[in-house]
Amino acid sequence: MLKKVWLYIEQSWLLIVSSFIFGLLIAVTNTAWQPRIEQNKKDKLNNLMNVLIADAEFELAVPDVQVDLGRGKFAKSNVYKAIGPAGSCKGYCFGAEGAGFADKIELVIAVDAAFEKIEGYSVLSSNETPGFGDQIVNDFYRQQFIGAPLGKLNLEKTGDDKKIDDEIVAISGATVSSTAVVNIFNNYLEQMKAKITAEGISADGK
């Protein structure tokens, strides 16, 4: 009996020590790779902004805007100003996030210089269901946002996905992911416009 108790204690300590060592190794690895991960994310953000608003240089316009996501949750995002070749403002880009079906969805959203219409969005990070929710990256869904008025967007199960207005037709079989993207827009656009206005940036982006 004593032998069994001792064996149990011995195995328990071995498990505890092993767990501690593996946990420490994971923490050290994450710490070591974190700067590279953050840099890769910044590079991807810059690339996506250049796709959304072409032929522009991006400068930080308003840093660390706090956005209310609802239910006591907040997120911070930087607003970048897109400067055209002649020095005029071509629009703004900013990161945006919200809860998806599987995990958090992170987008890069672009709007025009007057903050009156949407220029489009790209997916920065998403783990939505393959074949369904991951279709938020497809043109069928994304192009519905290009040119849409800046205001409250509404998700519809059916409709004309070629018509540019405030109605967004959901992806078949991926209503949750479709809703998540629309909710992200609705959470961010109004608050970002209010922040831009509060910073004294005029409607023409100057």
C-alpha cells in the first residue's frame, strides 16, 4: 500500500514538474517570437491598406482610438490617413475587430476622405469555418460594402447583392460570420467618425 502511495506521489510530482517546464518553454518561445509576430501583422496591415486605397502613403492620423464593442468590452485602433501623390487626402484606414462564429475577426476598413462612404475592407485575421464563414474574404461579400453609405448597415438573407446601399446580403450558410462583419462596421464607423470630427479634421480630410 505504501509503495502504491509513494508511486502515486512520485508520478504526480513528475507531471507537475513536466507541466511547469513545458509551460515555461511555451512562454519563452512566445516572448521570443512576439516582436516578429507583431511586425508581420504591421506589414500585413500596410499591404492591405495599400490594396484598399491605391497610390497613397499612409500616416498615423489618430492613435489609440478607444472603441466601445458593447457588453463592457473595448478595443483600441489607430486611424491612418491616406495621402495621394498631390498631397491630398484620399481617405482613411483603421483596424476593427469583433466576435465571429469561431473566433475574433479582425478587419482593415477603408473610408473616403469625407468619411461619408465605405471604400471597402480586407480581412486581417479570421478563423471562421472553412467553406462557410471564411467566405467573408470573397468578392461576393466584400464588394457589397464598396461605395455603401457610412451609416448603419443592415444584413439581409436575400436581396440584390449588386445594389450598393445599406443592405448587405448574407453569405449562404454563414449568417453568423456575415452578421459579425456587419456588426464590426456598425460598431466602428460612427465612433471613428466622431473621433475624427473631435480631432478637428475637416470633411475634406485636411
